[in-house]
Amino acid sequence: MSDDAVKEELLAQEGEFRKLYDEHQACENQLEELVGRPVLSPIDHSEAKRIKLHKLALKDRMESILRSHALQAAR
């Protein structure tokens, strides 16, 4: 099963994965809005950094779930 297929399956069946994915998408939208501004204040730069770190943590957790699911499926 491809990574995309596993991801789609998890999105449909795994509540935690869906929640992480939705939050990751929300962070992506916030970041796009923030960096799309013509001028960023120091607070905006800090907020962008915070969002990026949170988004990365979400992605790491999703990747962990994907790996775990792939290992279980291989058994």
C-alpha cells in the first residue's frame, strides 16, 4: 500500500490522525496569511516561527502514526 493510500485510510479511520492533519492544515493557512503580509513586525516573525515549530511537531507525530500503521499492516 502506498503512503498516500495509507494516509487516506488513516484520515478516514483514525481520529487522532485526522485531528493532527486538520490542525496542520490550519497552521499552514495561518502561516500563509501571516507571511503574505507586505511587512512583518517582530511579533509577526516570532508568531511565524512558533507556527512553523508547531506545524513540524504535528507532522512528526503524523509520520510516526504512518510508520506505526505501515509496520502493523506488514505483519
